Amino acid sequence: DAARIKNLPPELQEPVQRMRDHVDEFSEAMIDVGAVEGDLVGRIRDNFGFYATRSYRAFDDPKWSENVPVEVRNRAKAFLRDQYKGTKTDDEIDGIIKGTLLDAQRSGSPVAFLSQGKLGSKDLSMFKRRKSIAPEIRALLGEHRDPLVNYARSVSKMAFLIANHQFLGEVREAGLEQGFFTENQTGTNYAKIAADESHVMAPLNGLYTSPDVRGAFEDATAPSAMSDFGRIYMRVNGVVKMTKTVGSVQTHVRNVVGNVGFAVAQGHWDLSMFQQAGGGFAASIGMKRGKEWRDYFKEALAYGVVHESARAGELHDIVQDSIGKDPHDVAVAHGIKGAALKLAKGATSLYQAEDDLWKLYAWENEKARYREAYPEWTDEQVKKRAAEIVRNTFPTYSLVPKGIKAIRRLPMIGTFTSFPAEVVRTSWNTAHLIREERANPRTRKIGNRRLAGAMIAMSGPTAAAMATAFMFGYSDDDREAMREFAPPWSQNSDWLYLGPDKDGNPRYIDLGYTDPYSYIKAPLMALVRGEDPIDGVATALGEVAEPFLGEEILIGALMDVRSNKTQTGGTIYNEAAPAWTQGGDIASYLWTKTLEPGTLSSLRRIKRGATGYVSSYGKKYDTGDEVLAVMLGQRRSTLDAPQALTFKARDFSTEQSGANKILSSVASRAGVVDDDDLRDAWEGMEQARRRVFDNLVKSVAAARHLGVEEAVIQARLLGSQMS
């Protein structure tokens, strides 16, 4: 209580008081939103200023059962022997102890570890009386004594409880309206979701639904089995994704700039709303500590506006997959500290907060719009409607389909699949919302503004590309020739065209890095660029599938090593070099491609530009380009057609060899080879050879169009040892 706090050393009184106030605020919030009811309300209020849940190593440390001290295990055995009054043998008591520790690993609380979780289930075990768990059993479970651990777990559990109550309330309302739930048994809805007295599924307890729907709730968040190898892979993969996203200043900048597209698409022009949104952002990262701002951010959290970043959410789940527990809980439970953890946690929080800033800005804009359109609405109605719109038109991780979330575990699946899926969902929702708003006289003004914003967001980058191309005199043929030598990931993006460098090489900025709608426009660009309808459709379908079926960062790097070929066509190591030299080159490549934080990669590129470094493949680095890439999230690229033609020629040799194998693999089969099989193989080989040859002819024509001299073209082709 307050008297005990005053007895603490002066330097501890203020932080401890803040911790107590924080827990009390969350406790009051749980009562206000109806997340707890009945006798629990009185119990919580009686414990204001005292409450902090206990936490145990058995629920966080998978090795705890093996490391329980002998004396602790013996005291627990003696306690149980006394409890059972001789009705259990020592062997049976040993089994009970081992079973208890094993079950604890699969649960998240000291009382509920014998039950499975349900979708949105609220863990009320933290409110159980402490005396229900004997000291000997608490010691067996590895009770934490650190008050900071207990404080952190209390706050995180209460925040989760509040958010899930909001979620379950919305589910109840929608389910009753659509007929998925009924208050009485019917011919369709005859399975009770949860018992009437159940607290964990309130306010769904007592309702009836179909067995399939109830099963879906039970299965939605059921833990799935993952092999040890799978967990190791997910752990390394999580580190890779963290270093290349939250570990990169450039990615943070792109995260901020990329959200501009979503704001523009909703017609959010009122920049004065950044004042309130900025305060919430500052509160989320600890820059503002006033109760007013904490309450504001807590309210936004309750409405589901913030802490819903698609990429940050997926990154969190990847780490959780790898360790089988919430990473925050594990870090706190083990008292993990140190500069590395603080840096990683701070960078991840900042990455999340960057999304939150724009969502708070959107929320304020939508509240202002709907408050004007419906002056008779209550503040609660306005906030709820505005939050619904933000969640439906900005990437929201909790709304990502379960199937999309699940494929993050597949090694051959592209990086951060949730985000492109959310771009598609929010685009569809925006179009539907515009139609809905424009049909209503009271919201027609909002709908028209949203329509204008959507048109600008979709066409603005394309218009800028056309304007800059016209400004620097690039014709349609010029642009197509340039795209022929661009990296695959840039060929179908909108480009901001720049003037040539001092050597006459064209330059451009790929807007796809910061245009969230590039996921939608790239397939359309591919369709237009196809020389024939079949080619265009095939390429367009490839662009659609790329975010979901493209190689993951880690597996992609490993596949590069296996083939000894980088994405740009170069080699990773010299196959004739000594084994230790090859190993060093492979390690260097894997470090750069997977584990090196993006910020270090950027600094290395800046250094290369400053020192005039030229790679073994002739790549030059420009200091200005690299600084621009870090500060603005946009990289100014220079198109070196002769160098790109070298890689194209190497690809030709590899692909031609592959085409020839279509026939040779059939002709060299043991036994009798059917004439029809040989004929089909021959036709397949000829089609593949023709396609490979046509691609090279197209590249040579593009080089000529860009002014590459004939002698240079021949030298590049011959130098690639084409056959």
C-alpha cells in the first residue's frame, strides 16, 4: 500500500508508485469494459495496490522439469504424501510430479494448465487465491521472486484480457445478428459454446451454435505440433527477418513512408490530426508518461486500432513458433537483459509504433468525419465506427486469415505473406466502403473524398513515372529497354525516372519499395508488358503468386549457395579455390544475405561509395545514392546495360544447357525408349531453346537501343563463354 511505498528508498518510490498505478488502471479498465464480473469485481477492487500475479519457470522454461533441485522435489513429494494420506505409493507420487511439470509446459498459468485454450479465451487463473497453491508446489513449479517479472506479466495478461473481451463482445453481436449464435437451442444451433458459469468465454458463455462453429473456435488457436528441426529453422528464420526489418534504418523509413499510401487512399488530408496521433505515438514508446496520453493509447488499443501491424505481428508469431511461447513472456520470465535484447526489443517496438502512428492519425480523421456526418451519435458510436473503418482499410494482423498466417511456417514461402494479403483485403474493403458511403447522402462527402484519395493512391506513382519519363525524354521503347536489364523484383514496378549519370547510364528510383499498392499494380504491369496474351497472363499470374510462393530469405540464400549463383547471376565462390577459401566465401555470403542487420549493410555500402570500391563484377557504389536510400527509404539505381548483358549471357548458357537436357534425359534412359517419348522430348527441347534464344535476342536488342556499341555487345557475349 501507500505506507509501504513510503518506506522504500527515495529513488524507488516513484517508479514503484507508477507500477502500482499502472496495474490499478488496468484493473479498473477490466471492470469498466465488463471483462470481469460477479465476485471477481470485488476481489480485484479489494486488491487495488496489492495485486500482482505469480509466475513460474515451469511455464516458461522447457528444461525446468529436468533442473528442479532435489530438495525442492523432495519437499513437494513429502507434501503430496501427506495430502494423499498413504493412498498413493511413492512411485505414483513421482508420476504425479512428473505429469504436473509436463502439463505445465503446455499451459500458460498455474491453475489452468490442465485445460486447452479456446479462441479468445480469457485466462482468469491469475485471480485465483494464492493459498490455493501450496508453497511446496509453488517451489516445484519454480516460482519467480522478481517483482519486475510479476509486474510485467500482470500488465501483459490484463491488456490481453481487455482486448479479448472486446473481441468476444463483437463476435457475440455479429453472431446473434447473422444467426450463427442463438440464446436457445434450435435445430441448427444446439451445441453450447461454453457453460453458463464459464468466465473464460464470457460473453459467449451460454449461447448455442452449430457443432462446426464451436469446433472452429476450439481449433482456431490450438497449438500445432512442430518438429525440433522446424523450431530450429523458425528460430534462425526469425533472427533473419528481424535483422533485415527491425534491424534496418532503411526499412524503418520505408515503413513510415509506405503508410502514406494507405492514408492517401482513404483521403486523410487533415494533417492537424497528427497532433493527437503523435501524442499517442509518443506514449507508446515511452516519450510521454502522462495519464491522459496513456488513457488515450489504452482506448485505441481496446478498440483494436493499434498494435496490429501485419509485419510486426507475423514476426512475433514466427519467434513464438520457434520457442513455443510468447517471446515477451520468455524474456521477462528469464530476466533476460543486456544491450542486445534491449536493442532488439526497442527496434521491434519502434517498428510497431510506426504503424500505430498512422493508424491513430487515420482514427482521428475518421472520428472527425463521422462526428460531422452524425452529430447525434454518442462519442462511443463515433469511436467504434471509426475504429471499424481503420481496421478494415489498414493492414490489421488479427484479421489476416488463418491459412495465410499458417503458411509462414513453410520454408519455400515468400517473406511476410501477411502484408500483401492485407493489401488485397483492404483494397477490396476500401472499394466497398466508397460505394456504401456514396450511396448515403449523409456520408456522400466522405465517400467522394475517399474515392479521390483511392484514385490518387493508385494512379499517383504511375502518373509521376510518366511525368518524369516525359521530362527526361524517355520514350516507351526506351523504358521497355531499361526494364529488360532491371532486377526481376523491379521490372514491373513504377519508376521515377532521373537523368543519366556522367557516363550516360540511365538512372531511376523504384517506387515499389514504398508503394503498398505495388502488389496489385505489378501483375497489371506484367500483363501489359507481355508480347503476347499468353506470355502476359503467365507473367501476371507469377507476379500475383510471388509474395506467397517466392523464396523465403533464409531458404533463398541456402539455395543460392547450393547452385553457387546469386540472384544477379554472379557466383558466390570459386569452385577451383581451396575448400577453406570456398567456406569463407559461403559464410560471408550467408552473413550478408541473412544475419547481417540491414543498418550494417547500409553503412558498408556507404563506406564503399566513399572509398571508390568496385566489386569483382564491376559494380560501383555511389555515396549519395546510399545515403539517400537510408534517409528516404528510396534507392537511386543506375542501369549498367553492358554489365547486365553479361549476366543475361550467362543465364543463356545455363538455360540452354537445361533445355538440351529435356531430350538427353529421355534419350539416355535405360531400356527401350518409345519413339513418341523421343518426339515429345525433342519438341519440348526445341520450344525451350527457342524461348531461351528469343530472350537473348530481346536483351541484345535492348542493349543496342540503349546505345551500347556493337563491339561491347560482342565482347560481353563472348566473355560469358556462350555455346
